[in-house]
Amino acid sequence: MRANWKLLTENSIDGYHALTTHATYLDYLKSATGALAQVAFEGSARDLGKGHAVLEYKAPWGRPVAQWIPSWGEEGKRELSRLYDGLLTRFGKERADRIATFNRNLFIFPNLVINDIMAVTVRTYYPAAPDFMNISAWALAPREETEWARKYRLFNFLEFLGPGGFATPDDVEALEQCQRGFRNSAEAQWNDISKGMGKENPSYDDELQMRAFWSNWNEHVFRVPA
Amino acid sequence: MQAIARTEVEDFLFAEAELLDEWRLPEWLELFTDDAIYYVPATDLAVDASPDNNLFYVADDRFRLSERVKRLMKRTAHAEFPHSRTRHLVSNVRIRKQIGDELEVSSAFITYRTKDGVTDTYFGSNRYRLVPGNGTFRIKEKRCLLDSEGLRAQGRVSIIL
């Protein structure tokens, strides 16, 4: 991607851009019968220290573990109840609900992302130049998976994630356009990531996680606290 | 079924390429049968891999394909608004097989996409299943096999290949 590697950190853990950058993905879910659960966007962000951070939130898309949507039909409902019951047995209700119904965008400083969203993706990225990065991304799958679950997990992945999805190409565009904008850094040497600053409980769509990353990066690179 | 000349198939594929390059995507969609599929497998997969158990870049049935077209015609499809300029070159067209009322056709392609001073190249082969009728064809399957080792150079497949 033709952008600085640090922009993919921001993008991978930003909860604020989904409704605008991914308007067409949400349009798609709306027009596919039964592709949305009756769940509102809601959640929080946490600074995990040393530059790591995580968002945890609810969202209306289907999750192969284990938030059912009507378009997955009765077979899907049976499969997801089976998976959920497994979680319940192993972890108890509170943790099972958390695993099943919450999305997590997890960032491990400096360049590892594990996003447990409509599918689980692991991505890492390295700068090849100040304005170009190489990205590797994987789809994480459970070892024991039925044919149904594999198929729908893969579909859920490629509808949003991946270079040909309904969402990721727009992230790429946004990052590349930001990179163009940053060429003007001689005039504006800052970027505002103050959203939710000072809040006791920052929301998933605030920018606490960006500040966690950038503060730690700053300390490493300039040897001074940000 | 009457024997079909390669030139008829070529005319059809050239016309398809023109619809894509002119961003006449709703018309392009009409080339497909109601049960059509459009696939772009990941570059490390076998030619006949299935999206049911392999991760593809694109695995559209007719519904998702029509939604892809709808998306690409919107201002909110940021990657393609304003539209990029593209040129789909089609070559090495061959009729591989004729089974019942279907043709298996392959072609080689190079597609250029240019926008904001950057030009990307996609190249590979297309495998089609075509259904002849009314002096033309309809596409039952279009499987686009990229030759590149990945998509690091381009970073995305935001156009239809």
C-alpha cells in the first residue's frame, strides 16, 4: 500500500470511520435480506500499556463465533448455538457472551493487528519506504470447523476484508489520500487525534488507542515522553 | 448445437471489456446469467479451487455481484470515486470445450488502472463458462486468475477485472 506503515495501525483500530468510509458495506448488509442483527454499535477502548490497545464493541454484522444473523438460516442457527454452547461449557456465561457478541480490534505495538470482527484476521506490516508498506494478512480459523462454518466464515471475511472486499479497498484509498495530504507537513505538522481525550471511559469510536500507539512510538523514536 | 467460431467469442469478450472500461457496469451485469458466479481466487490457489474452503479475493454469486456493481456506481465507493480509468486488454482467446449448451473459454488479460498519477497493472487469465443464445452469449462463470504473486504492488482489487 502506498502509505506510511503507521497509518495502517490507525486504520486497523479506528472505530470511528466505519459508518462513513464503509457506507457501501453497510448498504450491502442492509440490502441483503437478514444480514444484520438487531444490535447497535456500542463499546469501549482500552490502553493496554506499552503502546498496545484494544477496542471492544458490539456491532450488527454476523460473527461466525457466535452472533447469528437471519440470512444464515436455520442451519446457521444450529451451528452457532452449538458453538455458543461450547463456549458456555468452557468459559461460563459472562465470558462466553463476551467472546460471542463483542468485536475486538487488538493492536500489539508496533505492527501486529488481530481483529476479531466479522471474521478473525491477523495482519502485520512493514515499511518498504516512508510512503510504502508491505502488508501480510491471514484469516484465522478454528481447528475444528464444519463445512458450513468454513464457508460462511470465508464469505464473511471476503465481503469486508481482503483487497477485493466491499470495505478494505476504501480503507486503502483513505490511507493513500492521507499520505498525499501529509506531503503538506511543512505547513501543518500535526494531526488531530484528540477525540475522547480526558473521558473517564473512552468509547470504541474515540481515539484513545491512537494516542496509546503514537505516545509509545514517540518515546521510542525521540526518547522523550509525548 | 452449431459449431461456434472463435471470432464470435472474441467479439463478445471485446464488447465485455469495453463495457468495463466505459464504466457501464449495470449493462455489464446484464451479460451474466441469473445463477452466474464471478471469482477472483487468491494468487496461491489451484485453478479450480472452491471459495467454500479457500479464501478468495472475490467470490460473488449473482446477488453479491449485483451489489458490487451497485457499490461501484456510488459516490461513497471511495476507492473508485471519482472513477479510475481502466483498459482491459483481452488476448489469446481459446474455446477449450463445448459441453452441452455451454462453452468453456479461456483468455489472457492485462488490465491497467490509473488514478491520481498512479498506474497499476493486473494480468492473468480468465476462464469463462458461456451460454450461447440469440446470436450472443451470457456468462455463467467468470474466473479471473491473476498471475502476480500477490497484490502488494496494487494493494487492492477495487475494479472489476
